[in-house]
Amino acid sequence: MFDAPNPSAAPSAEPVTTFPSAQPVAAAVAAAPASVEAVAPVPVDVRNTALVFLSLAVALFLLHWASAVFIPVMLGLLCSYALTPMVDRLERWHVPRALGAGVLLLLLIGAIGGGAYVLRDDASRLVTALPEAVQKVKVATDREKRAAKVVAPSTLESVQKAAEQLVQVTSGDASSTTTTTTRITQVQVAPARFNIKDYLWTGTMGLARVAGQGIVTLFMTFFLLTAGDTFRRKLVRVAGNTLAQRKITVQALNEITEQIQRYLLLHLAISALVGVVTGLCLWAVGLENAALWGVVGAVFRLVPYVGSAVAAGGAALVAFLQFGSVNMALAVLLLSVAIHSIAGTLITPWLASRNSRLNPVAIFVGVIAWGWLWGVWGLLLGVPILMAVKAVCDRIDDLKPLGEFLGN
């Protein structure tokens, strides 16, 4: 009934074993720690990002808190970049660097003082005429208000009058039953009188602070010009021990020097052109002290965005003072704005695109940021600082994304 077991069939079951199936399991177990290790660095990246933002916040706080130190240093560094080529040329003519730098700075101070002395009469007349200008503006404003009331009420006044009539109509029954009339006393809060004594001390301290920063900037420029390339060689020596690291440092320093010198030369030339054109146009219009306002336009244009607006507004105010007409003031304002706009939107971008590697949007944002940190001096120093940052970021692998963002 039962079949006998076949001895030959038994060996056929021996190849069926579980050991080969354990190999994929062991491989999966061995691969499991690798996947865990790949996820582990995520908290480290988050911590590094937080440290970067914290370091940036601390740096901004220090730049703002120690602005009295950083601003003269940066101004001296900028002036040294501008004057180094002339001092180098004097040194090639066998003039010692200290003597050449001292003579050059004295000539520069003398030129500024001489220009101020020549224009002192025009500036004095302008300051003397400011109260009269304020009075004329007040009289013209009152006259315009009276003329507007006589001719026709404004849209806002018409709407207010209609609203008052609507309120009277809707409250007619209540007013008819009321026999007593309530009078409302009008209270007017008078502003505090202007007391010049409150501002004299603040203005004096501000002037003293500016004078102190000017002296520090002057000495900083002199020492940097006298030092020559001493700090440059020290920086290259500290940058690294390998030839590649020192080469990258030299390239970055050369680019910073070239970019800043081109920037300064470009803006000085354009500012001089704007000053000459502004003075001639205002003289053609008949504005007094046209030469003074040409110089003001040239100097204030060195401060991006804000300087041009201040120069145009001052010229318009003087035109209103002289001619007593709002139309002439607007004409002078539009003329000054047109000159600065052509120089700022056509000439400067065309020349800057050939000499600079910065993105216009990055320049605008950077100038606003540095202006927030350091005020007017930040507006002046913002672009050179961005040029230096761009040159450094382009040569450091971890900072190349920032350099790409700043580039055009």
C-alpha cells in the first residue's frame, strides 16, 4: 500500500537551503547605517546657517556702533586709493613718499580752501537771503490758498459740505424738538515756538564731530600713502603658505585697486561735467550765483541718489527767492533734475558697464544698506565696499554664490 522511499530522491533536497537567501538581508542590514549616517548632518547645516546669521547680525551691530572709527578709516582708505598713483609717480621722480604725500595733501587742502574763499561771498548772500525766501514761500502759499477759495471749492471741500448737509437732513426732527443749543468750544493746540538755542549746542557738537573725523581721515590717508605697499605685502604673506593662495590674494588686491580707482576717476569726471553744465544752464536762465550752484551740483552728485535731489531742491529754492515765481522755480528744478538724470541714467551706466562688474540692483540695495548704517558717508562708501566684497567673493569657493549675485 505504501511506496517505499526512494533513496535516490533524498539528495535532491539538499541543495534547497536558506543560506543564500540570507545574503540580501545581510546586505540590507549593512546598508542601513549608511542611510542613517547620510541623514545625520542635517542638524549641523541648520546650526551653521544660524551661526552665519548670528555672525552677520553681530557684524552689523559693530559696524553701526563703531561707525565713528570705521568711517574715517574707510574714507582714508578710499582717499589713499585715489592719491596713490600720483604719489607713486613722485616716488619714481626720486621724491620720498612721505614728502610727496604731505605736499599732495597740502595742495588738496589748499585747493578746497581756495575754492571756499572764492565762493564765500555767494554763500554768504545765500545764507542771508534764506529768511526772505521763507517769507516769500509763506506769502505765495497764502495767496494760492485765497485764490483757490475764491475761484471754486476743492473736491474734498465739496464732499465735506455735502456730508454736513446730509447730516442736517437726517437729524432734522431731533433738531426741531430741541430748544437749547449746545455750543462747542474749539481748542487749538499751538505748536512750540522755535528756539534756536535748543539747536545751537547740537549743531556745534555735530560740526565738531565732523571736523574730528576729517582730521582723522587726513592723518589716515597720509599714513597709508607713506606706507606704500607695506600692508599689501603683509596681507599676501599672511594669506597662506602656498604659492596658489598668495597668487589668489594678489589677484584680489589688484582687482580691488583697479576697480576703485576707475570708479573714483569715472565719478569725478562725470561730477565735473555735471557741475559745468549746471552752472552754464543756470547762468543762461538768469539765476544769480550760478557758479556756486554748479559747484554744489558737482560736489553733491558724489553722494548717490540723495545728493542730486538736495542740489536740485536748493537751486529751485534760490530761483523762487530771486524771481518770486513758482513757475521759474519749477523750471530750474526740472532743469537740474534733467541734467542729473541724464548723467545718472545714461552716461554713468554706459561708462560703468565698461569699467565695473557690479549688478545695478545690487548697487542700489547695497547703497541703501550702507546709507542706513553710516548715513551720508555710507552712501558715498557703499559702492567701493561692494567692489571689494565682489573681488573677494569671486576667489573663495564658499562665497562664489554671493559674488555671482553681485555680478552683472
